[in-house]
Amino acid sequence: MKQVKIALVGMGRIGKIHFKNIQHQLAGAEIVAVADLRYDTALKEIYNGILFSENPDEVITLPEVDAILICTPTSSHAALIEKGIQSGKHIFCEKPMDLSLEKTTTLSEMAKEAGVKLMLGFNRRFDPDFMQANQSVRDGKIGDVQIVKITSRDPGPPPIEYIKHSGGLFMDMAIHDFDMARHIMGKEVAEVYSRGLNIIDHEIRKAGDIDTALTTLVFEDGTYAVIDNSRKAAYGYDQRLEIFGDKGMIKVGNNLHNQNVLFNQDGIHHALPLDFFMDRYAKSYLKEMELFIDALVNDKEMPAGGEDGLKATQIAYAAKMSVETGRPVKLSEVMINSHHAMEKTSD
């Protein structure tokens, strides 16, 4: 079996997770180069066979590199994806590809035309419990799905400087849930209706964002997904899923700090949910990278490709437009922009 040689661009929190997973748990690949403006010099000493550079172009264009992992801030994703496509490298990129719908459309088309495999970091798809729930839906265990309910609440808001450049709650947070809803339902969204509030931090409002949202997705056959998001849950990282069908229901609860449950005269007591996304989704980060490598080695379709990234971005755009206009927004309204971008790409 061929071993995939990877260049990692960006050694922040997510980059370090992927680095450790590939180097220590995934035999099908190895990191041969790392680019980061502030890489850990201690790592350079430990992994002296890896090229460490401050220049992304240097590692992306290395002849021996088969694929690149883009784990940098969102504002740099588009340029790095484009460079990867031009260099003929397969690409894994943390979401979103870009904050511009037009640019996202263009990049998705560029990768397709160049024969470059492109995967987006929608890691929640690959959580073991969510994967089992999705498989149960595919196996028809709850019949025809009518409603999906997703709860996604962070334990606390990110820094204001991050929010200012993140694209907002729908683009940097709820986009995961939009992708999950499409993935589970196995159908496309036709209409989006969102409402948003600022009740946690006035600085978030000043930054032009909301901190609390409720979104209803109406799918092409009239079925629903209901998603609630909050930047702050006092009790921890709240990640729950419920899938309701005509023959039953599937529920996935929170991952807790431990599974001990105390029963006494004062009540029933158990641990709080985990505190942070890196802990909650540790297994899913490993699984998504395993599947990325498998798709490269065995020439398979990517499990969360460029088209998935584009469609989740379209839903995020529609959600933001819905909050701004106070009305439901048809996906066709934002897809027109995508089609215009595709026409420009093909000219």
C-alpha cells in the first residue's frame, strides 16, 4: 500500500491534532513538511526528518508531497487551496473554504476540473455515535425521517478578535450543523428560516455578529431540521442529536466527563458535558483523517467534498440573510450567486 506524503500548513490547535494523529496513529500517511509562521522549534528537533518552514508555498510545491492539510485561519484558506490545485496536490481543508460564496463556488469547480480530491473538515459527521445514527437511518431502522433536531452550544464564546474575522455564528459554528442535517437527511435544503439574538455579550453585537440562533431548514420534500445554537452554555459543551421517523427515533446525548451516576435522597447526579470541542470530537478528528487518507490510497470519493462545503456555505448565507430580512429564504436565492460564479469560472 502506498504511503501518502502530506504537507501540513498551520500548526495551531487543529493542526497539532492532525499532526499527532497522522504521525502516531495512521500508518497510511506521514507528514513530510510543515509550514507555520510560529512553529514549535521543539518539534523540529524531535522530528528532524520533517521540513519545517515559514513559507506555505515551499512545502506545498515539494515534488514528493501528495496532499496538503490546510489548518490556517479562514482568511487564508482560498489562496492555499488555489495553490494546492495549481500544484496538483490533493487537499484537506478546515471549513469553510472561503467567506465568499462566489469564491467557494469557484474553488469547488477548480478542484473538480483539475482532478484534485478536496475534503472539508466537517468532523462531526465522523463522530462514532453520529456515524452509527446515520447508518441506522440509512438502514431504515426508523423509517422515513421527518424531523432532525440538532443542539450545538459552546461552553463560552471565542475571543472577539476571532469573531470579527470568522464570518459569524452561521459560517464558523452552525455550518457544522447545516452539514450534519444534510448528511443525515440525505437530501437538499429548499428553504431556511433563522432568528438571531444578542444576549450573551454586547461586544459580539458590536462585532456584527449574534450569539444565539434558532434555524429551521425545510428540505425539498417538505421535511424539517431544527437547529439551535448558542455561544455559551454554562454547563459545558452541549452537542445533541435527535432523529424522528415514522417508525421510531434515534437520540444521541452529550459525552460526559465520566459515566458515574449517583442516586440519593437529593436526586440523581451525573457529570457535566465535556468542556471543549477538542475533547468532545477527538475520535472524529482521527476518523476523518483516516477516511481522507483511505480515499487517496484507494482512489475513493471524498466523504465530505467540495460540493458539501459549497452547499453548507449556501445554507449559512441563507441563514444570515433570513436574520437580516426577518423572512424565510429560498436556497434558490443564494444559489443564483453560485451559478453566476460557475459561469465565470468556465468562461
